[in-house]
Amino acid sequence: MDTIARFKRGERIKKSTLDAFYVALEKAGVEFIEAGPYQGDGGPGVRLKPEGQHAE
């Protein structure tokens, strides 16, 4: 939890740790959206994948 607290405070986190966060969130069903022609501003964001489409 200390790593998450440091991340929330804006402190530097190793790239390998950020990569692990990214992978864990994707496995939990989070989809990362690049900036582009989407609803609203078209900026980057996240959304939940439909049920059954995330890795277990």
C-alpha cells in the first residue's frame, strides 16, 4: 500500500511498478483508451470492459 500512497502523492514510481499496475488493472477488466475521436473531448481515459471480456 505504501507504493500506492507514494503514487497518489505524485512521487516517482519505477517503470516496472507502473507496468505491474497497468497489467493488474487490465486483468481486472479496465480498458485504457488512447486520445482520439471518442465521445466528449476525445481525450485519454479508462472504462470497464464488458463482463466476460477480461483476463482471469
